[in-house]
Amino acid sequence: MQRIGHLLPATSLGADRWVAQICAPVQVDIAHPAARALLPEFQYGPSLTATHTDELRRGAEQLAQAGADAIVWHGTSAGLDGAAHARTVARVIERTAGVRASTVTLGQLDLLARAATHSIALITAGSEQQAGRLADTCLAAGLRIASLTALDLATPREAAELPVSKVRRILLDADSADAECLVVAGTELPVAPVAAMVERELGKPVHDGARVAVRTALDLLGTGVESPAWGGLFTGGIHAGVCCDSH
């Protein structure tokens, strides 16, 4: 049995809701142990404090003991603080657990690069300030922001409990004619159930953090999945690049 380890911020509510359903068509058994790091969802700066490093190591050790063969960090902080921060996080996890590791941010940026995406519509459940920092990370990766939507929701729970019908409308309204892909930062908004529908309606891909986390983890394992009901990320398309030293 292959095991994907999900390392989650303490406040995360939405990231682990879809993994078993998305991976159901995989022809090998996959278990999904999770560990939570007592870290804030949002950090500041590319470096890690000693406390942050210790918490990542603690979570990585738990997942290693659970037999994880690959680990993905779900924290939005990597997107807010840039690719350098994400690489640092991935290296700490890899060195601690002794298995390959990546982050949602690294997987997202590589997916976009491999698809030769140049322009995105960026959506976040957070504030305009957070949206600006996420946009800076994307700009640094050579992406153009065609539109920027900040929902300014107060808590992860508020985002996770939005009705999926409302999430669909948010995505449709956030689209821009110039955007080649919709990118939803974070893992809390319940995008997964409506992603395939919105992709058909708009004729372009939708990438949200929760599904990107699963796609990145599967790629770390070298495992493919064909699950069109969960959108273009799971229809044999371009896979995420996952090496934390490749950026």
C-alpha cells in the first residue's frame, strides 16, 4: 500500500475532504495519513523560525511513522511568502521524513509552467492584502494576473462551509477573458465538487489548492489517475513538477 502524507496547518478544515474520493479510481491501494502542525496559516518572510521548523519536523516525523511514502504541505503560507519559502518547507520535511516532499505552492507553479500558462485569474478566500502577496509570488514566477478576487472571509471555517453552488458562481464571476487558467489559492474553498463543471462552462482549467495537493502527491509517487469527474487535473494531462530544487 502506498501512503500519501498530508501535513496540514492546525487551522485547516477543507484539505482532507476530497482525497479519498479523488483517488478512488487508482488501481493501487492508497492510504492518506494526516498530521497537523501548530503553525499559523499565514507567515511572513521566506525563512522559517526555529519554532516553525520544529513543528514541521514534528509533523513530518508523525507521517514517517505512519508509513508515508510522500508528503505534501498544504499551508497557504508558502504561496504568501514565495517559492523560496516553499522550497525551504519541502526540504525540512524531506530531511526529517526521509521521503520525497513538496508543497501546494510548488506543485501549482510547476503545473502552470508545464502547461505553458502565462495569464491567470487568481482567487483567494482571504483579504486583499493576502491576495496581493499571492499575486507577488505568481508574478515572480513569470505569470500575469488577468484578474484578482479576494473574498475577504474571516476564517477557514467560513470558507470551507460555503455552499458549492455559491463557489461555482464565485469562480464564474472571477474569470477574465485574458485568463488561461483559474487559480484558487488555499485548500479551504470547496472547489473540488464543481471544478469539472466550471471547466466545461469556461473552457479553461481550474486549479484549487486541495486538488493540486492530491495531484502533486500522486506525482511524487509516480502514480497516475484517471478521474474526469474531478476535473482536468485528473484526466491524464500535464503532471505537476515536484522537485523542490527545480525552481
